[in-house]
Amino acid sequence: MNYGPCLDRLSIGDKIGVKRSEEGNIRFTINGEDQGVACTNIPINVRVVVELTGHISQISVSSSSRMSCSPGEEAHTHNLLDSLENIQEGKEISASNKIEFHENRGRNIQLSDDNTVARRTESYNQGLVVSHKPLSEGIVFQVHVTKTNPKWSSSISVGIMGVNPERLHFPVSILHLKKETWALTEDKVYFNGNVINKRYGPNLDTLSGGHSVGVMVDSQSNLRFFINGVDQGVAARNVPKKCWAVFDLYGMCEEIAITDSQGHLAILAQNIEATENLSNSKEKWHEEEERLLRSSKDLKNSLTSSQQGAINNLNNTALTSSSQMLVSGTNNTPLSKDDLFALKSRRNCEYFNVCRKFKSSLGLPGFYFDKNKSSSEGICFCEACHKLRGCSSVATSGDPPKNLILPINWVLFPLRGGAGGGTGEGSGSGEE
């Protein structure tokens, strides 16, 4: 049975209403036209429910088509409308006071936590973010550095720009913004990419995780920067009244969060939890170490004198055998070049792994290195690896042959030879 017009056909500007009559009947109106009784025997204390589905994304409450009702119902309706209006006003005020980053941002920036956390996901540049709204007079827009990467150099920059960021195409860094832009980079203040103030304050490149930077325009249109909450003084004068805060997540700075925002508090909670877990792990490790020590002492005390003497003789015999093996395994004969590049390194050597990571971070082209060698991944000459190999500390190379001291405490990465092919003398070299 068809009650009235199909609601799916309503469009922007159409109105729909609902009313409970004195007889307890529910009646619907569409664009002010009563559609008749929909159902009967409805209790007094009922509420209206509206569901937004499909192409309907927003509605507003209107009282312009209010139907006639009893004085008690009219007062109840007034109270309901007033409550709805207060809720709407509260939401508007809350939204107007919300501080977040603008959706338009640098290519390598990812926003999270209601746009209060900005993270650079790759490379070292293309990390510009701006405030969602223009700065309020006398209000500091402040962020905390929450993540850094020592792989890169330089760090965060902060400033303001008088250009609406809505449709702005962001360049690779803040110093490439050439229109109405003031920026603090390192300890220098720039205007449209040109230095206007040297040695303004502390160098931003020295900031690390947990430090904060902020920007403010005061009532005299003076630009001020804040580092760890401290006002560094006037950086520029007569800046535009309407301007946006801009931050450049450059180099070492990989993540920032608006101070005291939802995202910032969540990151602080994670750091506290990680610290507590680490502390608990250390405590458990110490407890286990003490337990093993007590067990060892108890076992030692339970041994008879004859058992203890037998164990001491066994330990002395093992130490003597180990020393003889180490001495006999040490070869003082200088290594040939082929022997040198056939040496192996411990896979679990921490020093070796750190040096390999450092080499990878340099971004050197792979064709510089000889991949045909068995030692193409490197040879570790730390003291531990060298002693375990038991080989000589001298190698021979060249024509006529010359003795060369091995690079103890270094890591060697073989290089490719010249046009003649092969790895030439001195081409196998590397360092931490």
C-alpha cells in the first residue's frame, strides 16, 4: 500500500516533517502537505529518528512548517528546537576552534589522527604542511617533533605564508615558496627565499624528538617564532593579517604533531608504554640473571671436595687445549690476494652489519663494487672476526709483491677493476 510520495525523489530544498497528534496518531508532512495518518496509538514520550542514506549527506532542522498543536506539545516542541539549535551552535564553535593541518600538502606527507599528525613517508623533501585556517592574532601555532631520522642532514623549518593554500602546488621545500612567505630555517629568517635576518635564534637543525617549534603573529603584525615554548623575539614586521602557518618536514625531521592535540597525546601515550615495557624487560632480565647466579652458587655448594677438584682439572685441561688450538691455528704466513678476498665474516657480527647498513645509506651505485667475488658483501676486520679466523695480519699484493698490513677495525668492500678487468691492487677498500 502506498502511503505517500517516494522519499527517494526528494532533492535539496524539500522538507519533510513528522507530528504526533492529540489522538496519538503519527502524521507525516512533505513540503508542508499533510500525508494523513501513518499509524495510531503512539505513546506520548517518543522521539524523532532521521536516517541519512544514499545521496543524502546533510539536513537542517526547520520550524517554518510547524503544525498546530496543544500548548503542552508546543512548549515541548520549542524546547526540542532550542536544544537542537544549541547543539548545532556548539558543534560550530567546536569546529571553529579546532586546530589541524590543511588537506592540501606536500607530495610525501601523510596526515593522521584527524589531521593533527603529519608524517613524511619517503625521501627527504616534499614535506610541506600548512595550518587548516589562517592564524589567529596573538595565538601560537605550535608543533612537537615526534620522529627524526639521523640518516639525513638539516631538519624542520617553520614560517608563515599569505597565500591561501587551497589550490597551491607545493614545491620541494619552504625556501622555494616565492610569494608572501617568511620562514625560519636553521638560524636564519628568509623572505621569499632570501635571507633577511641572520643568527636569529637557536639552530633548528639541532632539535630532536620531543622538542617544539611554534609561530605567532602579534597585534602589531610582528612575526614571532617560539622554540621549546620560548619567544625568540620579532623576526619580521608588517606581515599580512591573514596568513597561514607552514612547516617543512625536511631532512632529519620525519614527523610532527600539533601540541596537545589528539594525535600528540596518543604518541606520548605510546612512548610512555614503550618505556614502561623496556623497564619491565630490564627488570625481568636482572631477576633471571640473579636466579641463575643463585642456582649456580647452590650447585657449587652442593658439590663434594672430590667433585669440585675434578671439575677444576677439567676446566684447566679445556683452557690448555683451547690455547694450543688458537696458537696452532694462527698462521703468520702473509695472505695472497686470492686468500684475502676468500675470507669470511661472521653473519652475527654487529660491527659488520652496522658498516654494511652505513654503506647502503650512502646510495653508491652498485656497479662500483665487484659482485663476482665471494667477499662481495664485505670482509669484516674487527678484532673479534680477525682473531676467530686465526690468519696473518699481513697480506701480499702487487708486482713485485709487497707486504700490506690488513685494515684491522675496518670493513673492506671489493671494488671493480678498470678496463683490464679484475680487482686491482688497492681497489678493495672500505670503511665504517
